[in-house]
Amino acid sequence: MHWIEKVDCYLEKEHFWKQGIGGYILNAMVATVFTSFFGGSLYEIAISFLCCIPTTYVVKYFEQKWLNTFVVYVLGSMVCAVLAQGCVYLGGVDIADKINMGNIMLLIS
């Protein structure tokens, strides 16, 4: 097998991993790490993990629809903000800043 075919095969496997459940796990890890980096408590980290999953789904869904990238990220950040503010409204956390910062990092990474 030629080295170009090996690289092509590797990239296809990596792409499959990022599109499947692995993409959700990687994004959840990124969100939780950045939430903890910005000083979030364990409770805020857990909420960030849960808010990350719908945000990732919305971004992946609308990327498949061939929308403008800016529109996709605006929709993703809107979902992230609504979920975090919903947790504040329901009394889960006092302020949604750390949760939003962790999940917004998904959109810029």
C-alpha cells in the first residue's frame, strides 16, 4: 500500500470518529476542561457537559445542511446560551458565564 493511501485511510477513520459518538465525547471534554479552566465548580462542569451535547448536535446538523458557517455558529451559540440561562432560571447555578465560556470554546476550536 502506497503511503498516500495509508494517509487517506487514516483520515477517513479520523473523520468517522469525529462524526460519530467520539465527536460528542471530544466536544464534551473540551467544554468541561474550559469550564474548569475559567474557575467553574464541579456542578458547573457537569452542567457544561450536559449543555455541550445539544450544542454539538445543532452545529453538526446545520453543517450538513450547507448553511453559511457564520449562521451555523450563531445558532450553536444561541443554543448554548439558552441552555445555560435556563439552568440559571431554574436555579441550578447563580451565573451562566463559566458554562457559556466552556461551551463557546467548542465553536472557536
